[in-house]
Amino acid sequence: MSQRNILRFWLPLFGSWLLLTSEGPLITTVVNRLPDPVTMLAAAGIVLALSVFIESPVINLLATSTAKVVDYNSYRQVRRFTLHWIVILTIVHLLVGFTSLFDWIVIRAMGVDQEIAEWVRVGMQIMIPWSGAIAWRRFLQGILIKFDRTRTVAVGTAIRLVSGAITLLILGYGLQLPGIVVGAATWALGVIAEAIYATLVVRPLFANELAEANAFEEKLSYADLFWFHLPLAGTAVLTLLVQPMATFALARLENPKLSLAAWPLLFQILLIARAPALAMPEVIIALNKDKERTAALWKFIGTLFGVTLVGMILFVMSSADLFYLRTIQKAVPAVTDLAESGVLLSILFPAITLLVFALRGFLISNQTTRPVNYGMMINLVVTATILAIGLTLNWVGVFTAALALNVAVIFELIYLFWERRRTAAMQRMIVEKPAVSA
């Protein structure tokens, strides 16, 4: 497989993630121009952290769908599995948004100030459709990737971004609604629009690849599907638990309001810089068929690693980060300073994340999902340890959270690299043993 073919497959997925990660900066740009931006940014960051954590069990439905949907029968089984998750997570989101469970989580457990917490409650109530729409569109996007329709995934993200921009213009600049209302409505409506588009573009597959007449005799059991997805769901839960944990620490460290406002801005920059990495697992799952393709994929990953690292270094050395924070986002000086310190600490983070996501992709492509889960457990333990040390020694909030993020991903990389080598060695032994016997 040529590098050009891999690039052709990866590029639409990268474009999709790049557009997706642009949604947050667009929202904060508008919020920073509305009344009380610091409070609204802090509330928006918490709303997004909680909402993403609630939907975390379905974020890897994309990988599950890509790996397991091969015909009409498997499609129906994965669809059933997805609908069950939609019901469960929507109920959870309703309980958090409209019952006393909110007070226990946000005010008591996370220690968020009452003024910010009331706006968080409003945002959580607006975000009720979020989890269901995310689950449905991730399930369908996995099918589109499986059958080489990656361009439609990028188009869907563009539609999400356009619908979000329209919502921002109407609610933010037109009606001048509170920042958290504007942000939460933009997130929710954008995902719904993308889910509707995915539903429409997947339909042609039912005339060919997913036609009922072409179904294989062997059926995918619900139990097999559950146990395949469970480690991936666990990994996503652990991954997205980092955000609430960081919020918990920031709310208790020095200048909590400023730190909670700076953290979403820093996280947006790192999310955009990680867009090349976020697109890699599904590319590997879909294309990693033999040793030659594995070698070609690693060559592509090496090139992308260098581009990502150099790009991040130039972003900081050229002061583009300051231009983004001061001019585009119009963040207040104190928030800008905190966010920039986190960017400086995280120069290597996007490139290291690329290697982590690549290793996850190779493990999943070999139907090995548990090590991915264990790697994220290690990440979470390291994150929690550093946050606890920061709380004990009363370090600066954003510095503590950024340090935890960076050190944890290095530990996860070391473990996944070791696990990948061990798995590869075991596979070689399995292949060579019959040859020796013969």
C-alpha cells in the first residue's frame, strides 16, 4: 500500500476531526464577547466535561462499528446495541440535569462555586439530546469508514460546523442570550444535524454492501459484541474522566475562577493539535491487513509525527498561541497568561498522543482491546496522582492539570509500546509453531 493511498484514506477523517475541534474555539470566541465571559467560560467548560463524560461509553462505537459491521445481520446487531446505549445515557443525562444528583456532583463533589454551578445546570439541561445523537452518528460513521466512505464523514462534520455557526449568530449576536445558553445549544444542535446527515448518507449501502440478501450465515452475537466493546467503552470512560478530575482540582487550587476559564482555551488548542492523531485508529483498523500494510502505516505515522511536532514548535515560537488567545479569543490578560503557560508545557503532547492512538489502532485491529483499556487506566492513575500532589502542595491550577496530562500520556505510551511488542511476538509464535510441527 502506497503512502498516497493511506493519505487519501486518512485525509477526510483528519479534516473531519479538524472541523470538529474548531467548534469549541468558535463557541468561546462568541462567549468571550458576551456579558460575564469568565463565569460563562468556566460554566461551559464544566458542562462540556460532564456531557462528554456521560457519553463516553459510546464514543468508541465508531471503532466497534468499523470492526464489527460486515453485513446486514451484524449491522442490525450493532444498531440494537447502539439504541440500548442511547436510552441508558439519555436517562443518566436527564437525572444529572433535573434532579438533586446535579447538586451532589457539581457542588459537593466537584466543589464548583454556586454562581457558576447555576449556569452549569442550565447548560446540562439544554444538552439532553447530546449523548443519543453522539451514539447514533458514531455508529453510522463507523459503517461509512468500513466501506470507504470517509469523505461523507468529513462532510457531516462540516454540516455540524455550519449549523453551529448559524446557531451562534442567531443566539449570540442576534438575541444576545447568556454565553452558556449559546454554547450548549450550539453543541447540541450541531451534533443532531450531523446525526441526521449520517442517517441519510448511509442509506445507499443497504442496496449493496449491507443488502439483506448479502448477509453472511454466521451472525454476530450480542454477547460477543458486548465483550468486544466493553474495554473500548471503559477506555473512553477513563479517558474522559480526566476532564472532570482536572475540573475538580482547578476548582480547589489558586484562582479557581480564572483557572476554570483558562482550561477550556488550553484544551481547545491541544484538541486541534491532536486532530491528526484522532483520525489514526480507524485508518489502522480499516487498512491493517498484512505485514506490508503494517510497515506502510508505520512509515506514514512517522512522517505525521514529525509534521505534528514541528507544527507545534512553530506555533509556540511564532507567538501564534498568543495571537489566538489575545486577538481571536479576546480572553482577559489573566486568563491568557494561564492558558499560554499550559501550551508551553504541552509542546510534545500532540506528537506523543499520535503514537498512543496509533498503538491503540494496531491493538484493536488485531481484536485485542483489553490492553487499550489497561493503558488508559495507567494514564488515569498517573493523572490522579499528579493532581493530588498539586492539591497537596497548592501548585498553580492550570500548570498542575497540564503537567498531569503530559506525564500521564508518556506512561501510557510506554505501556502500549511494550504491549504491542508482546502481542506481536505471541502472534509470530502462533504462526511459526504449526510450521515447525509440519
